[in-house]
Amino acid sequence: MADICTQGVDTGFVGLGFAKVAFLGVVQGITELLPISSTAHMRIVPAVLGWQDPGSAFSAAMQLAALAAVVSYFWSDVRDILFGSLDALTRRDFADRHFRLALWIVLATIPIVIAGVALSGVLNACNSPLRSLTVIGWACIAMAVLLALAEIFASHRRSMGEASLADALLVGVAQIGALIPGVSRSGSTLTAALGLGFKRAEAARFSFLLGLPAIALAGLKELWELHKVHLNAHGWSVLAVGLVVASVSAFFAIWGLMRVLERFSAWPFVIYRGLLGVVLLLGVAMGWLA
């Protein structure tokens, strides 16, 4: 069993074992791609159950589960962008819509890469102040307010085919907010896309596709960090269980999100996030949560 802090990397998930990590994998998978903050749930669920914090390394590595779910759910889009852009390159057709979207996705990833490198010493460190329940609580409330404003004032008329480079860059900048626990990558990018006037389901599709490189880089980086600290075979097997379970639950989370956005609105997530933030802040103030 690994220590909770292994050479500066938070590896609390190892001590939880297979069953608890599988349970948290379900929670992580569902909340990672819904705009409700997986980090908040990875802090509050273990705290309520009396378990140790699985750690930021677990949350970061679980990005690969989100990647698998997004790629599989939006496979037709991913396939068209990938092969369409490669075909456009061979034809030197740089005006091709698939090539342009692929280029925009790359450019939109640059802001979060720069910010992630700049903050890497704080984000996944043991006992990071950014993972405090107070920070997460206020972040949940702030994002609930922003998502509510997007619902109220946005036009909800544009389709992804009307997206521009400026749209992609703005959503890319919004991804930086995901580095703050409690903000949520899907929450920040969905809010930005809604604010730009996209239809609700189109906003989710646009934000997920733009986030693919950032999700992949975050997950692969954390695997490399765990490799560098020589995580043992038991630790890797525990992580693998979490990844498999989270991948399946994340796929169904996307399916549920798209149904809600197509038929209703983002208001259920606004209300949930707001209440979650209030509960976290009250829990800390009243001593229910440490």
C-alpha cells in the first residue's frame, strides 16, 4: 500500500482499495462530464463516508475515462474531424471545414496548457490549498451564477456549423477555469458556449470536442507523474479499476446530459451546483465537513 503522499504526489486512492475506488469511479465518471464539478464530489463523498481523500492524482488520471467516453459518444464527429482534416492536408485544402475545426481545437488548447504548466506545482501537490472545501464551495456557487446568467441572457440559436475561430478561442480560455477545483471543465466550457449563443445541445457538443486534447493531456500527464514516483503494481491495478468503471459511467453521463439539454435546459445543473456550494460552505462552517 502506498503512502497518501508519494514523493509529493497525492496518491490517496491507493489506500482506499478496489471496492471503494470502483464506487468513486462511478461518482467521478458521472460528475466529470456533467457541469457539476467532479472535484467537489471527490472531496465531499469520501468526507461524508469517512474515507480518506482519493487525491488530486486520482481525479487527474480519471480524465482518461472522460476521454474514452467523449470519443466513443461523439465518434462520428471525432472521425470526421480526424480523417477529414488529414484528407484536407493531403489536398492542401486549408479552407476545409474539418481542417479548420481541427486547427481551432489545437489553438483553443494552448491557453489551458500554459496555465496548467504554470500552476503544476500547486494543482496536484499534497494538501493543495486549491482543494479546500471552502474554495470548492465558492467555485460551485460562482459557476451556478454564471451558468444561470447564460441561460437567461443567451440566444440559444447558433449551431456548431456557425462556430468561428473567436468562439473556439473563447471557449478555450474558459477551460482555464477548470484548473480551479469546483469550477468543472464541462461547466466552464458549456457556460462559455451558451454565452456565445449556441443551442444547448450544440454548446455541449462544441465544448466536449474542443476539450478533447486538454482532457487527454491532463490524463496522460498524471499517468506520467505516477510512473515517475514508481507507483507499485497494486496502485496501478486500483487505478485501472477506477478508470474502467468511470469510463462506463461517464458515457451514460454524456447521454443523460444531452437528453436534458435537448429537451429542457441547464437549470437543473444551476440549482444543483448552487445547493452543493451552499452545503459545502455550511458543512465547513458548522464542522460537519473537515
